[in-house]
Amino acid sequence: QVTGHEPLAIWDVADWLRRNAPPDSEVTLCHGDFRPGNVLFAGMDTPVISGVLDWETAFLGDPLTELGYLLLRWRDDGDWTPPTGELEARYPADVVAELRNPAPPGVAPFTGAPGSPTRRELLARYEEQSGRTVEHERFYRALAAFVLAAVWADLDRHRVEAGGEPSRAPRVDYLSLVADGIASGAFER
């Protein structure tokens, strides 16, 4: 391990994902980072999507991975957050306080704004407009948290190999705990 960091709960999540992977999936073109920050809107009264940015992580795969990623980043009032005791033991108080923020800037700052749909309403819209029935929503949200933690850990690995210091370990640990909370059922939709 180049960074010397072992993420919290990550191996339990990996085992849960293996045991709970849906048996079948569709293959489509996936964006790879489909989230509100990568979408452009046009129109004032009834905005419509006019463009999707940042396609450098596009891949052929299950479109529900994209939905899981969007739902992971979509925050509802009263959403579960992981206990921070283990994080407090590893990191300074200001870092833990930043992680406790239920809607960090750039994640989806408008999801709690008046008129925004809830995660359940967003899922219902997806099913209605795509014609797909989502049976394994929990799996796809846990997978999204797991993959994002892995991406951030890999970015730290690249940084260390280039002579820098790792900086994402707190976020990797936090997302690992979120993934574990989803997998265990603590973080319901």
C-alpha cells in the first residue's frame, strides 16, 4: 500500500457487494461522474438539461451505477450520517467537523431547497422516464460510495508516487463508513 492508509470498513463493504450484486444488468453508455455539478441547465421558469460536462470517465456499463451515484450525492432532510468516533480518533477536529456537514458544498447544495424532489421522488421519476424498475437501489448506492472512496484513494496513491503527501484519507474513510451504513441498512433510502 503506497499511501499506508487502510480505509475503515472497506473490506466488509467489498464482501457485501460481492454477495449482493444483482444477477443481471443492462449495458449502456455511462457518464461516469453524473451529478448535478456536471449538468448545465437552460431556461428560467422550467429549466431543462442543455448539456452534460466532464465525459472523461465514460464507460460501457450498467446505467444503474449512474443512478446509484446520483442518489448517493442527493441528500434528504434527516438522512443518516455515519458515527464519527473512529474518524475523531484518526483526524483533527476541524477535519471531522467538515465531514459531518450533511451537504458539503459541491455535492448537491440545492437538494434541500424548496421545490427540489426527495431521493424517493427522484427514483420514481427515473423509473417513469427510463422505463426501468430499480430493484437493487441499495446495492447501487453502496457501490457508488465504495467506488468513489476507491477513486479518491487512487488519487492519493498517484500523489504519493509523484512525491506528494496524501490528502484524501479522511474523505476515503468517511465514504467507506457511508458505504458500510448503506450495506448494513443503517442508511435507508
